[in-house]
Amino acid sequence: MSNIATARIQREFKEVVRSEEVSKNNIRLELIDGSFSKLKGEIMGPPDTPYEGGKFNLDIVIPETYPFNPPKVKFITKIWHPNVSSVTGAICLDILKDQWAAAMTLRTVLLSIQALLASPEPDDPQDAVVAQQFKEQPTAFLRTAKYWTSTYAEGGEELDSECQEKLKKLVDMGFDLESSRTALSTHSWVVERAIEALFNT
């Protein structure tokens, strides 16, 4: 990693650690193996969203060409959101692609990702299935997003007992737990459609 990039990241790392705005929004940043090229971020789910109370970890890789190119960021914690892949954690956010500017910082990135959780953009999705559910079945979307937050992100809410029962039904039939959860989430918790999808995979 170039000296320019390292010096810049060191400065930005301190900025995040010291920023009142960042601590107020429950955002954290840590080094992995003491290297400034690989970082781990943590953002809290914003209040009044289905992600409230969840802790979401991010994998941040700083390219050699930083700050002229954006960091590569993806979710480590699984999340049900139109602009994040439910499979890979890839994020669809303009400042991580063509709207990046060298004046932007890691603080900007973390705050922007947290803001994206509060304001999804279903018309520019990373996960088409989630975006479709968000637009066409908002109640099922909210239920699934809360369920994933409770399951994967140590979310504050109790796990939805009806969802748990449906999941148990599929697992008792011999289907794998993760595949069953994904099938139910994708098919808005309709057991028959989830079973059909599992048989077809």
C-alpha cells in the first residue's frame, strides 16, 4: 500500500475514532492484523427501521490507489435490504462506485451506509428479490428484515414465533436450516412456495 494511502487512512481512522457524530450514531472502526489496508467497520441499525438494535459488521478493503478510488466495502453480517446482496453482502451505493470523490473519507462511507439502511433505494437494487418484496409486499419485507436482524445481527426484537414455527416445519422435513430460512424469506413466509423452491434447487 502506498505511503500516501497509508497516511491518509491513518488520519481518517483517527477521525472516525474521535468523531462525536460517529459515536452518536454507534459506528465503530477497527484494524485487522494491524494493517491499514484491511479494516472492519460496525454500524448499528438506525432507529425506526427493521434494522433497529442490530449490529452490522462490514469488511473494508482499501485499494492501493486510495483515495482516488473508493474502498471496497461489503456486509459481513447477513441483512435483508434491497441495496445489499442477501447472499454476498455486496452493497449498491453510488459513492462506492461512480460517485466517489477523493475528498470523501471512511467517515462519509460509514455514515452513508447507515443512512442507506434507513432509506432503501428499491429502484436501484443490489438484490432484485428483496427489492421486489419491498415494493410489492411491504409487510412481508418488514417481517423478513426484522427476522434477519434478530437472527444475524443480535437485533433487539424477539424472534417472530410464527416464522420460527414455519422454519422448524421445513427443518423437520429434512431441509437444511440456512436454505430453509432463505427459501421462506424469499417467498414471503409461504411454506408451500418455500418447499417447492427447495425441491427445485
